[in-house]
Amino acid sequence: MDEIIMEKKEYLGKIALTVRTLSMDAVQKANSGHPGLPLGAAELGAALYGEILKHDPSDPKWADRDRFVLSAGHGSMFLYSLLYLSGYKDLTLDDVKTFRQIGSRAPGHPEYGLTGGVETTTGPLGQGFATAVGMAIAEAMLAARFNTAESAIVDHYTYALCGDGCLQEGVSGEASSLAGHLGLGKLVVFYDSNKITIDGSVDLSFTEDVAARYRAYGWQVLNGSMYDFDEIFRLVAEAKAETAKPSLIILKSIIGKGAPRKQNTADAHGAPLGVDEVAAAKAALGVSGDFFVAPEAVAYFETKRVEWKKNHGDWQRKFESWSRKNPEKRAEWDLFYSGAYTPADMPSYTVGDKIATRAAGAKALRSIAAVNQNLVGGSADLKGPNAVGFDAAPFSNNDRLGRYLHFGVREFAMAAISNGIILHGGLRAFCATFMVFADYLRPALRLSALMKQPVIYVFTHDSIYVGEDGPTHQPVETLAALRVVPELTVLRPGDAEETTVAWEMAMENRNGPTVLALSRQNVSVFPKDDPDWENTIRTGAYIVRRVDNPDTVIIGTGSEVNLALSAAAAVDKEGKRTQVVSMICRELFERQPALIRDAIVPPSARVVVAEAGVKSGWEGLADAILSIERFGESGPADKTAERLGFTVEALTKLV
């Protein structure tokens, strides 16, 4: 047995050697990249992809695979080398040789959807860590829902590799705190502790006791060497044995290990080693030539692929047996993993009803969640103010069937965790906070958009009508900032009826994230002259108040649609023909064919826009804009609007 173990470790050593040679050559050829991590953590990579991970490279989307997240995404050649060696067909040696070049499946940082085996886009430090927490939450939720006493068909681990940079970013701390609180025992994070960042030694800025911090978070903390296979396997076994806590495995390492003059220095972190240093490293490692691949590594993975495929087949047979015995669960499984939206019996309203769109959103959410059991989510300690409660227990240590997530005051981690939940598969996720705090979570929202993940962001308190809370909580520039994010759909409904449809549009959108911008204050349900408005609104806009041959069109969004209607009624007394359009999504409208746009906003009419925010982005559509180009003030909502000149009278005068 000892001889077999020794032989296996020799093969793993050849895998680590290959990771080093491929990484240094790819970075050098690209003349760009980060060789330090892949050289320094190669043994962990060999252990992970050679032995630890439950995966099948022939099926990167196998539902019960282990997930691995390279949170330190700058070290991407670590991941690409291992995906190539272990047999992920999307990634060839030619891709490795064209690292960081246009068209390569080996881009500068791992990109979800481009390369099989890449579970999430990483690069912005700390977010991968937080996303892994979301994946572990999803695994726990799905296991509780679908596993039976006979068959655990959801039974996998989430692993992540982070570095000093990840642990300095606040988002990892937010996520780690929540993960410890929730007792996510199937989350294992490796800490590449090499004590080097771009500027030099971490002692320049980072001298905290990481182990003590994570124990305080409620994690199991283990310590070992990056270069001892026996120790790595033992530590992973200890991590798996602890089912009530996530585990942080701190592995002491040497950045750029194998580069004789640059290892253990900042020079190895984020730049090619240089031709001479690569040659010296290869000489020290006993290899020659470019893009060396050890034959032993190839042979090892050929054998492992047979084993992995068999294990996957065993799971598939277990899954089929479970399906026969649990047809209702199987039907629900298929529905969950299809991502399809099941239409709900939605609330109805009467013209003249006064209700805040956040409150209407709560009613819509409750209806949708009742028939879409895979919808999970919560808010950043604002369940009541955001109005996102629904009929579900909280997800907790004691109730893994819970669907409501108390994220705590952790906006950034909340969004990154929501990304992880959806990336895992099987679940839809929403998260909520005040709109002004969209800036706290914006980097994770940006990754939602970059990865085209359908996270639903509920942002309430969407304007100066927050009132007494004042300018710190009154977003005036936030809508404009959100609208410029590619692949993000921003919906600002004008009344309760529009809010209901907005929630449906968000659930129907599977190609990217959606923002629901909702009001704190009550707004009236208004009559709608378009009899098919519930369909027309999906173009981004529709006619609320129709007139023949309008000389003016007032475009309103959100609560300003009511303002537009009041102004239109006033100016019509002076003989004007004023049409009112509700534009729930400017970007959707602008993408429509000219025929549709012109039917809603006739090109012959003067266009006036009313929105309680900055005018940025409206200039190309409007002839005149009633906007707010300054921060607000603290006071009752109507008094604040009057103070800022945002009134019916001001809009009437502008028209």
C-alpha cells in the first residue's frame, strides 16, 4: 500500500511540475500575467484535480460535481493548466499557448461561460470567495429539498483558493462572517499564505492574525504546507469531518516557487519571469523546451478520467433509481434546473388605489414565490423596509429548507452570494437593499451582468421622496449609474399594476440581472389607455394617456408618471395635445425597431422627460428634462420636492 501511495505522489509531483512549466511559458509568451500563484500553489492544484475533486471533465455541468473557485483569479494559469491536463475538452494546449490573446479560452482572468470547468468569473479579489459561499448555500438548500433517507443525490463540496489580497478585501470578510454563522460545513477554502502582494511583503499593510479572525467567525482553521501531499490530504479529510463549520486551510507557500532568483519576491507576482529566469527555472526543475507536459501527468489523468466517468455513472444510476421512487421530487428537480418561470396568480388593483411600489412588489413576490419554489433570497437587514418578506422560513443552521436569507448588513457579499446561488444551478435568487446602497454592491452586480446571471436586485426608496432620511439616502445619480451597465435591465414601474408586471419581467429574464427600482411613498394606480399595455410594456414603454396627433409627449418613469399625468391635464386646458408615456425601461425601449418607438413617442412631437434624478442619459431622447442635478435635503417628501423644484407646476411650466 505504501508503494502505491508513493507512486501516486510521484505522479502528482509530475502534475505539479507541468503546472509550473505551462504557467511560466504561457505568461512569458503572452508577456503578461501572474506566474507567482500557479508556481507557488502547483502541488495543491495537483492534489485537487488529481485526487480531491469529485468531477467529470466530460460533463462540466454534472449537477453533483464538486465546485472549485479560484478566488485569486489573477493566477488563472493555475486553473487553465489543470483543466487542460485533466481533460476538459473546451481547453486545448493551443489555448494555453495563446493565453491572454483574443479568441483564446484562456483569458487573463477566468471567465464563466467561456471555458468548461470555470465555475465563475473571478479576478476582482474577494468576490470569488463570496461567490463560493453562495454555491455552498445552494448545495445545502438543494440537499435538504431533494435528498431522501435512501439517496443523497445532492452531496458535494465547494472548494475555493484565495490569497492575501482576497482576505484583505472586505467582501470576503462579509461572506466569511455569514458562512460561519450559517455553519456551512461543506465549504472548504484554501489560503495560499505566501506573504507577498504586488507592493511587496504583506507586512506593509496586513499583519492581522487571520486564523484568529476566522475562528471568531465560527470557522474551523487548519494549518499545513503547500508542498506536502500527505498533509494536504489529511487536512481535507479533517475539513470534511467537521460538518458544522466551514474550514479555512492555511497553507504556507512560496510565491513563484521554482524560479531561483524571483521566488518569494513581489517580482514573481504580476509580471513575466523573463527569458533568463524561465530558463534558469527550467534548468532547476530538470526540464527543457517550451510548454513541457510530463508524460506521467498525461498517463495519470487518462486513468483518472475512466474512474471519474465510472463514478459519474454510478451517481447517474442512483439518480435514476431515486427518480423512479420519487417522481414528484424528480418533476420538481427538472423544473428547478430548467430555470423556467411558472406564472403566478398575481394581485389586482383598481384605478385610484394608493400604494407604494415596494408594497406592491411585496404582493407580487409572495404570489411568485408561492408557485416558484426555487426562488430564494432576502435583504441586507431590510426585510420590512424593502418589503421582501414572503411565506418561507429563514435559511439557517437548523432549517436548510428555509428560503429566506437574512444576509445581515452585508450588501456586497449579499450580491456576490446571490451570484453563487444561481451559478450553482437549480435556484433563482433575489436580493434587496435601499437603492442608494447599490454602490456598496456594484462590483458584484457588475459580475452578475458580465456573467449574464439572472439575479433580481430589489432596490427600494428610489428617489428624493425618501424624504426625512435626507441626501445620504436619497439616490439622485444611482439610476443613471445603473443604466450604463451592459446586460443589466433596469425597471422603474410607475404604479402597483406596473410593479406586478415588472416582477414577471424579472422572472422571465434568464439572460442577465434585473433591477426593480421601487418607491417608498404611495403612488396612485392610474388608468391606462393602451388596452394591451401589459404586453406593450415589455418593449420598455407604452402610452398611458393617448391623444390624437400629440404636439407634446411627456415621458415619466416610476412615481413621476403620476406627475406627468397631472401636468398633462393642466397644459391641455391651454389647448395643448399632450400624450403621456410610462417608460419602465429606457434601454429596452431604445433597442426596439423605429416602427415601435415612433408609435409610442411620435417623432413629430416635442418630448419632455420627468424623472427624479439626474438627466444624464436622457439627452438624446428628450427636448426638455425635469431632473434633479444636486443632492437632496432632509425633510418631508413633498416639502423636499418643492424645495428642489420638482413639482407639477415646474413640469407644467417646462411643457
